[in-house]
Amino acid sequence: MGPMNPAAATTPDLSTGPSSPVQEAWALLRNLLFIERRRFLSAAAEYDLHPAQAGALMQLERDEGLPMHEIASLLACDSSNVTGIVDRLEARGLVTRRVSERDRRVKQIVPTELGLEVRDALRARMAQVPEGLGLLSAGDQRLLRDLLARALAASA
Amino acid sequence: MGPMNPAAATTPDLSTGPSSPVQEAWALLRNLLFIERRRFLSAAAEYDLHPAQAGALMQLERDEGLPMHEIASLLACDSSNVTGIVDRLEARGLVTRRVSERDRRVKQIVPTELGLEVRDALRARMAQVPEGLGLLSAGDQRLLRDLLARALAASA
DNA sequence: TATTGTTATACTCTATAACTATA
DNA sequence: TATAGTTATAGAGTATAACAATA
């Protein structure tokens, strides 16, 4: 067991729900994220990819190698896992390993043409706008985009 | 390999990015989701819980049993997995199994006091509002909440 | 010395299928 | 007959530690 957060034990009614507008907004967003997770899992399953494999493949760009340790960083996992993940993607002809010219320790992972097709299909599935957002008026949609752009620009 | 989507192969520039405001809004939200996933993983790891264990624990309510097949549905996994996940939560004293009085096939999973403490700590971590949202003006925060409430109400 | 990727190990998650007990 | 949960099995993800190659 990890360290317990003392504050959590003494703060009552954490499950009662959010109170401030921004907390309510964040709670709504987490609902959306929860739904989105399921869509990602089913999209990956449709192409017989495990979530980690799909996640790695979706990061790759045409004609650009991505070092394995960067994939590990994006997937938030240890580098040793990437070996197996890339092994399986490579065995299915979706990616290739290419030794970096600048640093011969590094292996660049490059998508094949087949890999790019699957990647694009996955990206297209995830790019589909959730029903609720699509039902907003055009004005509200622009408003939402502008708010989010402002929020993410502020944190960058 | 799953079935290939013919449309994906013939649609150019899927990686060029979104075009309409709502597509842009959705792309921004997916960035937020990506960050959120990492926060969930590190919160679970802090309490020595695997993601599935943390996900299950976070769904439980005090004095309310949750049937194992409902946990499977929430986690989007097969029921057979829930046996092991609950086994490990139970071995650590975080939950208990209780045979349902109405249907003796069903086992209700109930959090212990320790389980509730860990659950609350996890929920508190996930309830923390991302930096960018917190930096919005009070008016923008209300606007964002209202927009999202409208969007999710429309899809329900 | 530090970093990149690999291997070995142990544990967990995952789906499938077969089983039981209950309904 | 159908459903809830378990078990067995096989394949994959995960972290840790030790290692070789390279920087």
C-alpha cells in the first residue's frame, strides 16, 4: 500500500460531488473521458490491437522515426515494455525498426504503409465527435472551442 | 488483423488536423484526456493499485454493494477478470464479498473503511481541476460548465 | 559515467471456454 | 434455459533488475 493521504480521511463528503462551476465543468468532462476510453478500447479491438499497441501506432508519423524511449514516455510505461510492443507491431508488418544515424544506440520506429492505414483508421475513429458536442448550436461549438483553446493555452 | 476501413485509405490528410470548430474543440478535449490518463495511472500507482483495481474501487459506494457483473460492465472487461481483481482488493482488505439476499447467484462487492479511505484519496486526486481550466476567468468557467451540461444533456 | 534497448523474472490483466450454482 | 461467478488456459502488458552496446 502506498502512503495514505491524511487530508482525504478528514475531508468529508468527497463523494457528494463538486460545488464550484469549474469543478462541475471538470466532472462533466470526466464523464466524457470515461465514455471516450471505451471507444478507444473498441477501436483498438476492432483492429486486433491491444490498447498499448494502438496507442503506440497512433503516435507515429509518416517518414519520421520515433525512438523507443520516446514511445515509452508517451505511453507512460517502462522502456522494457516497448521492446515487446514493437516486436508485435513489427511481426504484423505495421512498423519497422531503423537504427538512428546520429546515435547508434537509438532505434527509430517507422510505420509501414499498412501501419499508416491502420493508424489513420484508428485516428479517424477517435476524431469522431461525441454525439452531445455535435448537437450543440454552431455558436456554442465555436464558444466551446475558444474556451478550451484559451484554457490549454494558459496551461502551456 | 481486423477489417480495414476503406474510407480511411482514401481520405487524405487525416493527420493534418481538424477543420470545423466542433472538431477543433474535440481535439482539444482529447489532449486533456491524454493528460488525465497519466494522472490516473500515477494516482493508482501511488496506492499500489493496478489501473483496473483502482477503477473498480473508485466505483464503489458506502453501504452499497455493487454486483461483480456490473463492475465488469463498468470496466468494459469480461466477468472472469473481475474475480481476480476483486480477489486482490479483498486480500488487501479494501473490499468484501457479500452474497445478495435477493439473488444468491450475485455477489455484492462492498468497500471496507480502509477501502473507502483509498477510494476517497483516488477520487480527490482525479477531482483536481487541470491547471488550464483553473486559470479561466470565473465567467468563462461558468460558461464552460453550462456548455458541457447542455452537450451532455442533449446526448442523454 | 550515463543512456538506449534488450533480456529475464514475476505479477497482473485480458478474452475464451467450460464449469457450478442459482434463477 | 439463462445468468452470476469461478476456474483453467494462453497471450499480452507491466515494473524491476541486470546486461551489452554506445555515447
